[in-house]
Amino acid sequence: MSLKLSAAAPTVPAEAQNGVWLADIETGETYAPFDEIRYTGEDGNLLEVRYAELPTFADFKGQGRGVWRYHAALPFRTGVTLPEGDTPLHKAPRIRDEIGINSLRVKHEGMNPTGSFKDRGMTVGVRVAKELGVDRLACASTGNTSAALAAYGARGGMETLVLLPAGKVASGKIAQAALHDARILEVDGNFDNCLDIVQDLAQKGEVYLLNSLNPFRLEGQKTIGIEILERFMAEEGMFPDRIVLPVGNAGNTSALYKAFRELVQSGALNPTEVPRLTGVQAAGAAPMVEAVEHGWDGIQRWESVETRATAIRIGNPVNAPKALPGIRETGGTAIDVSDDEITDAQQSLAKEGIGVEPASAASIAGLRKLRDRGVVDSTENVVCLTTGHLLKDTDEAFKAGGDPEPVANDTDAVLQHIGAKWYARPEAAFTASGIPTKSLNWDFNTCSRHCSPTSSYW
């Protein structure tokens, strides 16, 4: 089945329910969406949710805010919601000028309820779980998925099981899952090993899997792309030329590409207006970059991965068969960046007031590298996606930030430490000005006259 950008809208099969069905992206075989639990096609290929009617931007007008504003592009009118979506599209003028491009906006998905973009997928995925009548949800996670699933499972009154690679998940994310009452299993292995186990459990009917292998997860995440297009057009008067995003399991790359394909199919978007999807991975976990650079049709699994950007420490991106066509069809590319480049980008974002976890900053680090190499042109209008909040990984935030400075418990000591011009008592300022201190009555009005905020001694 074609994943071409210009593909015509699909023919509605007999299996469709209320205009919704599942399709194998390789064979085109179709399935009913809610008659049984299904994650892949008969041959193990990825599935995609398809619709009889595809929306235009006009269908979103007057529909409120957040993910469910876009219900015309989703399987239901609403889901299990906290609510989520409607995240900021920040300006970052200093980074824009330093990189040297026409405009730069930062889509901060860390401002979702649990602090990451995963909430968009879970509001749809947990709603589908209720439709299917399941009672135990599960995921493998590098942290953000577990936090989101635990919160939305709790909201939906459902049992939640999360498998995490032992010692490889930021404590803030584990704390979220624990507080939302998930059952946490720490596996002696990496994320990909955890996902293997969860898939086995799902096949045995023990759990309902809500990793991005589940096609309904990506439906919620595709609203990121629609939201970017709407907001950028409203504020900049055009669509962005390029969207740069971190890549772990490649779910967001796949989801954004699906959103753009559907808007092209509905006639809402011209193929020439589709932003170039550009993926960024940490150098220690970059199988997607390897595939793009070699022109491979698929990725080769990395058995050993390591990066301080824990949210993208993944060696086997399950959505690569959807994401690779998205990068290529939109004229995008993929690049890897070092951990030090990621930390530097995280610090630069923080100086703009935008607090993100390390994996999020990979998008800025990748944009810098692509601009240096001449891949990104100075005339481009770019959106960088940041996927998780600063407080998701406080350990790395402490390492990236400045150290606390010890100081005595005394105002004069603080003034001296910070290099204040008025470093001790008001008398010092007057002595420096040549005013005899004995002739002054030290009250507020006197200080105000002789040491106003415009004084060189203030």
C-alpha cells in the first residue's frame, strides 16, 4: 500500500465502522477497527487508521481547543481527557539569530498535562481501550509513555502495568507513574527488550498494548502537526518550510506525516506546502539516521544504545516503516548529534525561558548542525519540536545548569558577592560622592534624594 504524499483518498472497505477502519501499510488488507484487538496485520506489518471522510481546516473552526478540537480527524468526538494539546509555539529570537534562519518557533509539547507529547496519544488510545472493553493497559517505556499511560489509565479507572529498563529511566518519570498508581516492573535490559516482553504479553491477551505500535496512539499525536500548521499560519502568514523533531520510536515523525497526507488528500494542503520532516537522533542511538544516510528501506536494530537523552535511547524504532517514507516524501532528512551538542542546545533553550529535557533539545542541536552543513538554508522558516518538560529529568538539568554559590547569611555579604556598587551601607555611597555623612539625617527620604535609582552609586 502506498504511503505517498500525493496518494488519493482510500476506498471505503466493508470492514469500516462509522467510516473508520484499519489497513495494513504493506499489503493493503483491511480490518474492522473495534471488533477485536489488533496491533499489526496478518504478516506482522504495521497498521494505520483510515477514514472515509478526511477533514479540511474549516472542519476545525469553532471546535474548542486541544486535541479534541480535531475530532473530525479522529475516531471519536472525545476521549479520556485531562485535557491535552494546545501547547505553546514559542519564539526563540536569540537562537534564530545564532543559527541564521528567517524564523524559528519551538513547539513545546512538555506543556501537556503529564509533561510530554505522549498525552496526545493516550487520550485517544485509552478511549479505544474502553471501546474494546479491556481492563489492563500496558506499555514499555523510557519514561514519558509510562507517566502518560499511568495518568490516563487512572483517569479512565483502569489497571496499568509499565515495564522500564532498570536504571535507565529518569526518576521524575518513575515518580509520576508510581503516584498515578501504575504497577512498575524494572527489567534487566533496554527499552527494546521491554517492548519485546510487552508485545508477548499483549499477544497472550494479558494486556492492551499502548506503545506507538498501536495505530490509535498515533492518531492523537498527529494533532501536533495540525496544530503547528494552524498556529504558524495564523501568526506567520505561511506554513513552515521544515519541522525538526527528536526521533526515538519514530511515532511523531509517522504521525505528523499522516496528518499532512490526510490534509493533502482532503484538498486542504497543497503537496508543495508540506513541511520537510527532519529527524534528529542521539549519536549513541541512531538507527534511523543510519537508514536515511544509506538509503535503506528499513532500519537495522542497534542492540546496544547509550545517550543521556533517555527519552530517545531506542535501538529499534518500530514506526520506521511509516517514518522513513515521511522523511523522504517531504524532502526531509535525518541527522545525529552528540550528547554534548544536546546539552548545549538545552542550555540555549533555557536562556530563552524554554525548559526541556535533554531529548527535546536534540531538535535544536540537529538544526544547528544542518545549518552549519548548508542543508538548511538561511531563508527557511523552521519549527523545532520539543517533546518533554525540563522537570522530567532533574538530574540532567542540574548537570546542565550553573552550580549554587555559597554565601554568608548576611545582606552585606550578598551585596559584595554579587558585585553590587552599593556594597555595604548607604554611608559608603555618600562617602564616595563626597557628601559629609555627619551632616545627613539617615532616613528614607535622604537616601532617595542622594541615591536614586538613576544615581551612579545605586
